[in-house]
Amino acid sequence: MTVVTRFAPSPTGSLHVGNVRTALHNWLWARKHGGRFLLRIDDTDLERSREEYVDGIRADLSWLGLDVDGEERQSARFDLYEREFDRLKAAGRVYACYETPEELDIRRKVLLSRGLPPVYERKPADAAVPEGVAPHWRFKLDHDSPIAWTDMVRGDQNFEPKTMSDPVIRRADGSWLYLLPSVIDDIDMGITHVVRGEDHVSNTAAQIQMFDALGAKPPQFAHEALLVGTEGKLSKRLGSLGMANLRDEGIEPIALVALLARLGTSDPVEPVTSVAPLIASIDFARFGRAPARFDEAELALLNQKILHHTYYAAVAPRLPAAITEARWNAIRPNLMTVAEAAEWSAVFDGPFTPPAPEEADRPVIEAAAAAVSGLEWDAGAWPALTGAVKDATGAKGRALFLPLRRALTGRDHGPDMAELLPLIVKDQAIARLSAT
Ligand code: GLU
């Protein structure tokens, strides 16, 4: 069996970390099994779907490195839905309904006030059909077939169809609701595993009967616990958790992927620089049932850790020319984002005006200025410089190193000076130490 998964967003908005997580898990599962990962654009709602969101979804998946093996659009498949709908109608599995939303609402309230579950009541077959009213359509659940499946995350699931309302699958204007087209597509595209949020569990119960009614075996299901933000619901902050914003903040795609792959699972989140270990480890049995908590601070920290061992070749196209491989290797342990590397260009090559040293530090700087010109500009430069200053002034430890670091880099903290110094243009170093 070739594994086939799909990510099925509705193009009515931009992707955020919640739906990216679902996409990622589908992708990882397909890659782990040498299968196929499809992008299915669920654009049956022609009013709310927008081409710019479709483009955005493609761009975001590509930025994340989630390559797709095929793309399908529901809006191009209406003929197929129509045919399958007719088939179900002929088999008595869909039927016309004429209630208005107000009537349904009143009925629901009556049932609830009697302490009964608000399940839709089918009309008798000979009920009067109102004239001039276009019907909407429901799928007729088979009350005699209990619904059961073994969910890859949630284990055994059981639903009693008698306690469920026959779901509306098509509106009076002929437009489709999500449930039936999704099943038709999953069958037609040979989807073997459906990975989605647990908010779809009750949809799955109804859809399992639709697979059955259409003569197909349902795929395997994995319903993952929802993602929540540090302060509860994610939906409140979706704008800031969109891909464009995370990219602007300097988050590397691999950092987001590394976090979302493992969050809420019993595998630890690790600062990986490739997806290989994430593909190898994905296992829905290791996914927890409790909501997974997404924390931007955790993402920023992971991003930083990943940069610390990211190879030059992986970032070179995004670095200013001044940041050579040796320079990248020296500064990467101190970066939060790749963009920050640019701030080091001036430290290496100038222009750079050192801060005026504190009075007490002047002897150290002066001794350094006297020694620097004569040094070999290689890995021994820093020990030689500090050795000479120490001999001349007696300064040691912090009193020796900090003034030199400040004069040479303008900062109190930063990369190892022994690695950094020979990467600074020598004339620049001389000028900085002599500037006082
Ligand atoms: N378009 C549906 C959604 O975004 C797809 C759900 C599914 O994966 O079946 O919720």
C-alpha cells in the first residue's frame, strides 16, 4: 500500500501555526513511508475563497520545505460531486429537507427544554413538500450500523448513529458543505491516512458512513489534540502566528518545523538542522491527548539554538558578502536570527567608531595600541595581544579582556575573541585601539 496523505485547507485566510502543524504531520507521515503528500484546496465556498490565499498557502508550504506531490482543487471537481450525490440519492442515502433555519432552531430549543438531545428529526416519507421552496440536502445515517474506528491518536472510537443528526451536505442554492466532497475526494485520490484536528472527530463519525455508502473502505484517521497558545485559545492571535510574521521575526522554517513536529508528543523538541530525524520519529501513537501548548518564546529559543550549529552553506545566500564562512562560524553562537549577522559586517570591516573607553581602562587600550601592529594576524593574535597588554599593565581577567572587547567590537558580550580578532581587518583593529 502506498501511503497517500493530504492537507486540505480552505483558502479563506492565511496559514497559521495550527494548520501548518496539521500539514506538517501529514507531510512527515507520507515521507516516512515513501508515500505521496497532496495539497487539496477546499474551495467549494466560492464567495469566501480567494486566489491570493491559495498563492499564500503554496508559498508558505514551500518556505517550510513541505513539497507537495500533487495539487487538487475542489472547485474543479463539482461534476464528480454531482454524480456521486445522484448515486447516493438514488440509493436513498440523501434526502431533501425544507425546514428554515428558524424552524430548526425552535425545534432544537424544544428538545433541549425537555431534556432531550437536539437531534434532527426526520420527516415521515409522505410529509407534505412545501411549494416553491428549494430544498437543502441531508445524508441519511444508517441507524443500524454502529460507527467505530481505531484512531491512530485517540484509540478506539465509537459513535451511536441514532444520537447524531443526519448532516446537511448541500445547501438550497446547490453549494456544497465540507463533509461529502471531502469523502468523495479521499476515495478518488486514494487517501490512506487522514490526519487532522480533533475538532473533526464527529465529522469523521458521519463521514465513515459516507465512505461506506459510496462503497469504499474508510482511510485510517489520526485526530490530533488542538494547539493552544500560552494564554489559551490560539485563534485570538492568529495574525501574529502567521508565516509572514514569523518569517519577518527571523524564525527559520526548520525551527518552526522542529517545534511543531514534536510539540504535544512524547518525543523531545530538539534543535535539529534537517527534517530527517523528524521524519524518522513521527509516530501517532506518541501523540498526547491533551492540547499542545505553542509558546513563541520557546520557538525563538529553538531558533537560536538551531542557528548555533547551522552550516554556512545553508545561510550563505542570505548573508551580506562580508560574512564569510569563518566569520559566520565565529558569530553564529551569538545570533538570535540570521538577519543579525549583518550587524557584524561593520565590526569586521568598518566603518566603526569604538566607544570612548572608561578612564580606568585607558592604560589597557594604550598598551594594546602599542602592541597590535607587530602581531601576526592569525589564530595566535588574541593570546599575543592580551599577553603583551598584561605584561605592560599588569591587568588580568575581566579588567584585561572587557576593555579590549569593547574597543574592538563595541559590545560587552560576543563571540570568542581568539576566533574573532583575526577575522577583523587588521587596519581596523589598529585604528580602533589607537582612536583614544
Ligand atoms: N477544509 C477542511 C478544514 O480545513 C479539511 C478538513 C480535513 O482535513 O478533512 O477543516
